Amino acid sequence: MDLRILFENGDMVAVEKPQGMPAQPDRTGDADLLSLLSAQMKQELGLVHRLDRPVGGIMVFAKTKQAEAALSKMMQAGGWRKSYLAVLWGTLEEKSGTWTDYLFKNARTNLSEVVSASRKGAKKAILHYQVLAETMWNEQPLSLVEITLETGRHHQIRVQTSHHGAPIWGDRKYNTLQPMRGVGNMALWSWKLEGKWEKQKEGFSIRSLPSDMPFSLFSEKLGEL
């Protein structure tokens, strides 16, 4: 398969990750983005950050070891602004805001949960959200939301949206409200990456919009972004 290149320079390449594909080789042995992109570009690439397997959208890879170290450092330091689009199962009373929670990852189950700040191993998780549109589908209210992370915790968006009463469409780990029979991909997409690379005088903005169900229910609003 030919992967869609969104941005490229001498140090890095941004590509659109298909939903359901692992970002790098894992124990399943399934085709992964890092290996496929390296083969397509005929060069070894370095992993800069990760997206959960069910999540689609923008991923950045480094072309050199030096760039990999520098880009990873910038990502971890919050030097780049990453924004996501999600379709939530339900509506939010406040149409914009900030959620600050403390998350604990269970290493045995590979699941995270919201816990008290005093719990040993709890990590502070902050995200900002904006409801872009709402609609009804089979008598079920749905919300299209833009989310910007201030921290990058394990399953952070998935855990926090569920905790605040509106889990992500198709999230089989954290959405206990939606019947999952016949449901396709989870509706979480990395859609915008903005930042500045140290070798560039000007910043950049990379975008990728989803089109599959249930995002297609919001096609008019997505067309305005």
C-alpha cells in the first residue's frame, strides 16, 4: 500500500497513519507503519512518537539518528502542538474547557484509570477541548470535539473522555455505553500538528482530516476546518 505523505524535509517525514495499523513492529506480527514507510522511502526511519493502534492521522518519523533525538526531545518538551478530532458518544454540558485529572496505568491489564492525586504512581493529565458540532444518530446524541493535549499520558484522551461522561465512539476498552456490534474504527484522529523545527525560520502546520463513519456525519463542519 502507498502511504500518504503529508510533509517532508531533510530531517523528518509526516505521514497519515491508517487506523488499525500498529505504529511499529509488535508481537502480533501485523504490517506496521514504521516498516512500511521505511520500505516505501527506501531508507531507515526513526520513531519520534506513538499513536495507539486504533487511532489514525498524523505521525512523524525522523530520517537520521540526530533528528530522531532532537525531534523526540521537542515532542516530550511540548514544543509542538498536537490536536485531535474525536466523535464522542453523548454530549458535554460545557462546550469548551480544560480537564485536569490524575491517571494510573495498570501494567497487568494495559488500561489506565482516573484516580486521586495522592495515589502512588498517579500522573497528572491535562487536556483542552472544544465542541465543534453536535448531531443525532439513531436517536443517540453525538459530539465532534477538538482536543489538544498538554500532557501525553497512556490512553489519556480515551480515559478522560470516558471519565467525564462522553466516551469515544467505538472505543472497546473505555466506552461501556455504546453497543459495539457492527461498529467500525474508533473515532479518534490526530488531525493537526503545529510547531517549529530548529532548522527552519518559520513554523509549520500539518493537517489530516478523517472521512470515515462516524466522522462523515460531520462532513460539513470538517469541511470548514
